[in-house]
Amino acid sequence: MTASMLTASFKFLFDRASAVLDRRAEAKKGDSKQDQAKDAPEELAKLQEAMRALNVYREHNLTLSKEDAGLVGLLEDVHAELEKILGEPIDLEKECRPGVRVEVENDDVTGGVTGLRVGDVAAGGSADVKVRNRDVKRGAEVTGMWIEGTLG
């Protein structure tokens, strides 16, 4: 696994597992027995435990390294438990293919903001651009992605 694949896998698995756990917590509040019946408590407990450990990496902005056996093991655990809970395989190579990821956040935009401008990207390339602005002033310009040429 390359370093960029590890980083992409971490983000994908962390985000997916967080969403699953959030939905389960909401279902539990609403006492939705139908939704809860799909999950074995043991699988959710394992997922929560692995997520607590992964959250340490995220909170402390620790370096993600493929040589970190503990990190790789945690990601494998999250991956396996998610597949059990969701009842379907998760193809990490497909979900986490290398690409460009850009996140831009602004409070006030008075001039111009461009999330990504690309002249050319190798075949199969991908881009994930998120631009969040609180207030865009009159005459300001926000562009999420601008491609002159071919992305993939």
C-alpha cells in the first residue's frame, strides 16, 4: 500500500465508519429496532474500539505510515467490521484511488477563490474539491474546479 493510498484509506474508512456509528446512535435514540436488528453488538463494539484508537491519529495529526503495524491493523479492523455491518464488500482500491483532494474554507470572500485549476492529469485521475464559504461579497468569484484539458 502506497503512502497516498494509506492516507486515502484512512480518510475513507474513518468517514464511513463515523457515518455508520452516527446513524446507529440516531436509530438507537429513535428506538428503531428494525435498524438495530441488522447489527450484532459485538461488531459495533469492535468498530467503536478501533475508531477510538484511529481518532488519536486524527486529533493529534500523527503521521500515517504503512510501516506503523498498529495503524494498519486498526484500518484492517475498521474495514472488516464495516463490511460485516454493511453486509457488502468494500473495495478500497476503487474507493480510495489516488487523486487530488482539495478543501478550502473561507469566512468572507471579497476577491477570487479557486479550489483547483488543472492543466492536465494522468488517465484515471480524479479530483475531490470542497469549497465552503460563509459569505461571498458582491463581485467576488468562487470556483470549485477549473480544468483546461482532460482530468482523467
